[in-house]
Amino acid sequence: MSAPTRRSAEEIGSTPTGPRPLPDLGPQRAVPAPDEVDTVLGSGLRVIAVRRAEVPMVELRLRVPFADPAGTGTSDHAAVAEVLSTTILSGTRTRSRVGIDDDLAGVGGEIGFSVDPERLAVSGHALAEGLDTLLDVLADLVLAATHPDDELARERDRLVERIELASAQPSVIARRALQERRYGDHPVTREMPRAEEVTAVTADAVRALQDAALRPGGSVLVVVGDVDPGDAVARVEKALAGWTGGRAESLPALPALTARDLLLVDRPGAVQSQLRLSAPAVGRTDPRYPALQLANLSLGGYFSSRLVENLREDKGYTYHASSSLELDAHGAALLVETDVASEVTAPALLETRYELGRLAVVPPTAAEVESARRYLVGSLLISMTTQAGYASTVASLAAHGLSSAWIREHPARVEAVTVDEVAAAAAEFFAPTRFTGVVVADAAASADGLRALGGVEIPS
Amino acid sequence: MTSSVTAPGSTDSTAQGLHRRVLDNGLRVLLVPDTAAPVVGVAVHVDVGFRSEPEGRTGFAHLFEHLMFQGSESLEKLAHFRHVQSSGGVFNGSTHQDYTNYFEVLPSAALERALFLEADRLRAPRLTAENLRNQVDVVKEEIRLNVLNRPYGGFPWILLPPVLYDTYPNAHNGYGDFTDLEQADLDDAAGFFDAYYAPGNAVLTVVGDLDPDDAAALVEKHFGDIPARAVPERPSFGEPPPDRERRDTVTDANAPMPALAVGYRLPDPATDLPGYLAHAVLASLLTDGEAARLTQRLVYGDELVTDVSASCGLMGAPLDARDPDTFTLTAVHPASVEPDRILGAVDEELATLAAQGPDPEELRRVTARWASSLHREHDRLMSRMLALGSAELVQGRAELADELPGMLAAVEPAAVAAAAGSLRPDSRAVLTVTPGGAA
């Protein structure tokens, strides 16, 4: 071949042909609904089984409402629940910790537990031929976990170390501060217990919580994979026959979000600042929801949005800026977030507020709405193409009392939204005066700028 | 088109054949129909990574990746993002040791549009001083977010190589120093593009709900008229393994606990693939799952560490780089534990495995987990596409991506024992991270 080419940047950027037209979209093949069984067992456990046979695997999701029965932010529920979800894999009456893992590994399986203020979530998978083993281990953990004293003491220490580690992460500091700013001491704020609360948790408290709170009524189990749905439900019913009695505890409605100044949280020496702004919104069953989703996308819900194009692509303040909807069983909240260089903390807040105000009074154009609409419909399609994605989507819908029909029908709802409806949602939900939130930053470097802007509470 | 080879379907149940072509300009093309869902993926893997960036320009390969998103002859700044997303798709790019990839996954209606977008920037990217300055700022924020402002930032992928390796390509920081990034100019960018982004230096992978003949015609239509350019000779990055244990320590102002990373050299996958894969299985035996050897010993037995993890490669996935590549072991531990106690326990466990080999049932469980995790990964079209593209570019055989579960299941206990024996204390790098004041 010839000698290496060496051109200027300008020469590289143009060809004799000149700019070419963007090809049109072709026809889109529709997706048939997969075979599914959605039923409630005598125990009150809702079971949803779906056949998706792309790979020889099966995915499992269990969601148990697991709220603090005391309903206050000062109880030790969050810490006990966290230890429970950590030590539940330490052994059962018939399996040791290693025995549990060996049985799962034999069928290419894994199972994990996590807990948040709303629910206990179990996520698992295995080779499809190992479904019975996976269900057998799950039933054993739910019904016969022993939380052995020595394992519990060790896991508790490891958990304390992990919490200390996580508590140093700026994103975690910002999340905790935001939850308290938004919801005071409501149990929803207790996403991660404090290390000292975990240290005080006893084995008896963990066993008592497992007996009292791990209930089938109101819980949902989802099985998606290379299975026959009717047969999978029968296997679930057989494996979990011993799980009966009572309803699981649901999280009470969150306090109404009220507009307030942002709170500056000092993180001395930080090279980057976290901005978190939040306002009340509406959830999936509200008729305004699809219009709200499109307005949110236009602001910062994807890359081609006003926030990203301003803060990142125009100003270079940040690697990442976003706006999203946080959904719970009762409603929803808008969350606008970005991490920026310390020296541009105040300018970035100014631009963020500007974009919120602009969305409210200069609503998304027809082109912006159409782009957001295509993205929403397409990303919904893509997220449902994997067994794991499908299982998680169905489980989170079911946890909020909806079925897979909701997601199948949602593209049609999104297609029907008008530009005027998006403008109405933008004006109703995004006005900067509706927001509260926090700024985590080095106060010495950023307080003066924030004070000049106003609307930020600066602790002295 | 100068050639077309159709490989028979592999053992993967979703595989519907893998079709290879080479365009006249040298672009290698992989067409992989997978009609499970009405989506398609398009990826371009370019044969240049951060090991190839010039001295004094650390971080340039990654910075250049950002520039490739900033517009091209037919696309204004930001148009690429808008067109992918307004077609319902998602996109990204990433820079590795030996390659850089650019990709999108979209509803299948957008196949031609995606090919157009990738072809336009491979033909004529719009490199401007303004975009360069803006993306230097964005990259600096990315580095602050992922390295400077978080505990264990760059651990171990930035921090371990300078201890294990001597030469600039292997040892330097691929994210780059801020001073180097700030000095990068437009002429660097033009030179880098002309040197490395020739069509003959790239692989185009198209996966999903497509007809191979139709897709081939669209590929020819959009990529066929990119002129051929000289393909750079690929340098060897080879250097001798360390002849002793090398140690270094760094301070991390954000870290709450000390940490330790150990690096060993891996067999060259190009000449000793079975040896390399035995190391991948070994990594799983050591730290994957509650029953794994080092998890048992270090976390539960001696209670020396809170977390331990072993892997083949610095970026988390095996077979992601050419030789030389790194077997990595990391652990986070309480300040009361001396790193040498951890190293001593690791050496004992490796010696036991080298002498006795793994139990066949233990090995079977590890490979069942590998098979299952690869099935799950390949259920996601984006992951399978990227695995196929990087296997074709880096290892010369896309089929490796689909054959990996079977190959791992075939690894014998003796090969794992030999791999354990090869991780010698007198030929490794040890990096310790100390929490502490201003770094």
C-alpha cells in the first residue's frame, strides 16, 4: 500500500462528495407478547411466569414488601433488615453457607438479596435445567435461614466496613443528604443504616424480623426464561408450599415534597461538587405520566437533552447531567443531578435552574418531543430484549400493582401524547420554584458563589 | 467485496451463522443474524488503544474517542447523539489497551441509519479546536468523577501497571495526565486519525434482526467509498516479565481502608490460549462465590480481608488485550492486617492448588457458573456484539466469543494446577494503597 496519509484536520473533515442525507427509518417488526401466566397462590404470593427461550437460562425475582412496621425514622429496622439480607445466605437448617453456594454453582446459579426502605428484593438465575434447585434453595432461605451467631457476627463486621467504605463516596453522601432534605425522618430516608446502628444489631433481632416480616401476602415472584409458564408456576407452588401466613408490610405514603432552598453540605477539600434537585411528580397510572416522561427526557432524561447539551457539550462543566423520575408505590419525584468541578459549582447551579425555568416557559418543540418519543419507545423495546431485563421490569411493575400489560400498552400511550400535553406537563412540573435539594461541595471554595445566586441555605 | 466466508453455526443456540467479508478498502466486516428480538447493533472496533498513544500525550486515545462523537462531514456537533436517540437507540464508545470501539443498538428499523452514522465519522470526522478544548474539559471531569474524587479511583487499572511494567506503552496512565491532555492540539488529532483510523485498521460488526445479504449491500453502500489508506504496522508491546517482586505504595485521600493489588504476567493468548484460559478458570476458583478458595481462606478463615477479587486482564474481562496482559488480584483489608500476611496466605493457597490441583467437582461448578454468566451476557445483544468484535480484532477470531463456555468447560485440573504454579512470588508486582491525608 501507499505511504501513510497525512492531512490537516480541515482536509480530513470534507470529501469531494460533500455532506450526505440521513437515511430514513425502515419498517419496524412488532414483538409478539410472550407466553405468560400471572396468578396468585393461596398463600397470597403473586407468581408471574414468562417463556423467553433466547438462551437456556432462567431468571428469578422475588419482591417482598419490607417496610418498618414502627413507621419511624428512629427505629433500628433499617439496620436489622440490612443485616438480615446480608446473613440470610450464611446457612439454613440443612445447608451451610458453602453448601448453599455449591448447590447453586452446580446449576450455574447465583442468588442475591438486597433491602431498601420499601422492600426485600431477591434476584437469581440458573441454567434452565436448574430451576428446581434454584427454587429449592430459595425456599430453604426464606423458610429455614438460621443466621448462625458466629457467621452473623462476622457478616455484621464486614457490613460495617462496607458501610464505612460507601459512606466516603460523594454520591452516597449526597443521596443521604437529599433524602433527609426531602423527607425528614420518614423511613424512606433510611436507605443505608449507619455503622453504629449495625454494630448494635443482635442475632435474635434478625431472626425475629425474618419470622415476622418475610411474608408471602402482597409479595411477588417472577420467573422468566426457557420454561413452560404453567409448569414453572406448578414448580414454584410445590417448592414454596411451606411459605404461608400473613401479609408483608408496605411502606406508608411519603410526606409531600415541599419547595425549599437547597442545602449546602460541606465536604472540605472536594475537587468535585454534587448538585441534587428534586420536585414532586406523578406515577405510572396518572394520565399525565407519558407527557411528563417526554418533558423529563427533553430536560435531561437522555444525552440529546437540554441539560447535557448545555452543561456538558457547551460548557464542559460535567461528564454527566441527568433528570429522572423516581417511582414509588404511591407516587413519584423528579430528580435532577449533576457532578461538576468545584470551581463551577455556582455557575452549574445557575445553568441548571435556567434550564428548569426554560423548560417550563419555553416548552419542548415538536422536534424535541418527537426525538424523546422515539427514544422512549425504542429504549423500552431494547430493555425488554433480555431475560434479565424483562424479569426486572415485570417485577418492578408488579411491585407497584401493575401487570406486564401496562408495559405492552405503554408505547401506544406514548405515541398518543401531543406537543401541547408535553408543554402542559413541563409547565406544571418543572418550574424551578417547585424544587428542593442539596449541594455537596467544598464550602470554602463555593459558598460565596452560591450565596450570590441565592436560594441556597448555607450553614455557618 | 473481495471475499465472503460463512462459518457454520456454533454451539450457541442463538447463533444463526457468522458471515465475514472484507471491503476493497480493507474494512473487515462481520455480519451476525440474531432474530430473537427486532433490534440491531452496529459496532466499529479500531485497532488502536491507549498503549499506542505517543509519549507526552497520555490519555490521547481516549480523548480522541470523545472527539469522534463531535460531528463529521454530514453531521453537525451533537447530531450523532440526536440521530441515534431519536431512532430509539443507545450508543457509547470505549477505549481499551489495544482497541477503541464505537457502537449503537437500535430498533431494527434504524439499521441503515446506524451504518450511515458510523461510516460518516470513519470517513470524515469534523475535528475542530473548539470541540477539542470542550472535550478536554469533559474528559477532565470524567477523570475527577472516576479517579480523583472517589475512593480507590483507578485501582488497580491505572495504579498497578507502572509497578509491573517498565515500558511506556504498558506502564503509563491511559486516562492521561491533565498537563498532557491540555497540551493536545488539533494537529495531534489529525495525525492520530490518519495514522490509525484507516478502514483497513478496523472491524465493523453488525448483529441482530438482519438479512446478511441485505446488510452486506447496505455496508457496501455506506462504507465502500471510504478511500483505502496505509495501515500502520502493529508494534510489539512485549517486555520481559519481572525478575523479582516489585513493590510500590500510593496514598489515597478518599480511601477508608488499605488495599492491595497483585499483578502477574499472563501467557500470551495468541500462542498459548489454553494456558491463558486456565488462568481465567483459576481466577474463578480463587474468588468467585462463597466457596472459592481465597474467599474461604482470606475472608472467612483467617479474616484478613473484607473483599478479594481475581481476574484475567486489567479491564475486568478476559481476552480483552494482546500480550502482555495482567493477572490481577485485589483485596481491601483492615489497617490492622499487614499486607505480607495476605500475600503469605495467597502464596500458600496457590502452592496447594499447584501441588494438588482442583477437585473435579469444584472445577465443574466453576465452569457451570462461567457458562451461565456467558449465556446471560450474550442474551444482551450489545454485549454479544462487543465480544464478537473485540475477539475478531484482538484475537483474530470472533467465534471465540461464542465458543468460550465450551473451551472453559474443557480446562483440565492439571492445567489449572500449572496456572497456579506460574503465579510466582519472585515475578510479580505488589501495590499497596494507604488511606491518608492529602494525596
